[in-house]
Amino acid sequence: NAMIASLETETGKALPPGRKSGIKANFRDEEVAKVTIFQEVGGLVGRVILAYLALVIVSRQSLLRIFLIPAAVFVPLLFYWISTSLKSEDSLIWIKAGIFLAGLLTVAQFSFWGNYIPRVFPLHLRGTGESFAANIGGRILGTLAAFLTLTFSASKPPDPSKIAIAGAAVAGAYALIGLVLSWMLPEPNAELENE
């Protein structure tokens, strides 16, 4: 709105409604891009923290849960909070901070697999194990999360609050499944590491 007012002051006349909505849309795209940067930086920090903790923590199950348990609580709560805060003027800085932390907790878990899989599969199966995990887990199940979120939040016109609520439910379900399955992960065998 400030940008529109500034342009109208410069030109001395009111901008047409179509031009105003175009400016607002471009402004929203810029803000979304800025939020995405916070997620990316959070993910990078998560990778660094995971790399350090992988040297200190022997149990791979414990290492994963250091990120999984907080993510299982924080990410669904973040999306729920976003669904109630979208109309608030001052929520953007808190959304950015939340997205940073969500990126940190989530991307660290992705990086975990690159550290874990080579330790649990024998040398001749490592490529197959990593490929299966990346393609089935990352591509199919990850894409399914987006599909479920949009399906559960279907409305005309699209409602960002409903999308955030559905995202909270899907993220919570995925985190709960991951937490349950994390108890079934085998600890790496020292013999495999030395192959």
C-alpha cells in the first residue's frame, strides 16, 4: 500500500485497479521469496549442526530424534499459528523466524540419511538403499504431502488459512509416522563402516 501511495503521489493521479492488484501481487511474490531465503539458511544451519552432532553422538537413532522430536511438535504448531496470524501486520518477522527453525529441523533430517545409509547397508547395496530412500521417500512420499495438503484444504477461492491448517495436519502425521519408525532403525554395524 505504501508503494502504491508513493506511485500515485509521484504521478499525481490514482492508479487503475488492475495496476494496483498487479503491484500488490508482485510485492507478495517478493515477500514469499524473502521467507524462502530464511528456510534455506535454516536448512544450511541444520546441516552444519547435524555434521557436528554426528561426530559427538554415537547412536544414530538418538541423532535423528534430536531433530525429529522438536520438528514433530514445532512444525505443525508453526503452520497452525500461521493459519491464525496471516491477517496480522507484524506476523511476517515471526513467520520468517519460524520458517528458519522449521528449515533447520527438517533439512537436518534429510542430511541424516546421507550419514546413516552408508553405515547400515553393505557396500554392494549402498547405491540401491540410497536410491530407494531418495526416490521413494523423497520424491513419492514428499510429493504426496503436498498433494494431501492441497486436497484437504480445497476451497474456491484458495484459502491460505485452510492450506496452513491442512499443512499442519499433514506435517504432524508425517512427523508422528517418522517418530514411530525411528524406533525401528538399526544401529550401524562397525564392520560395515570399515568395508
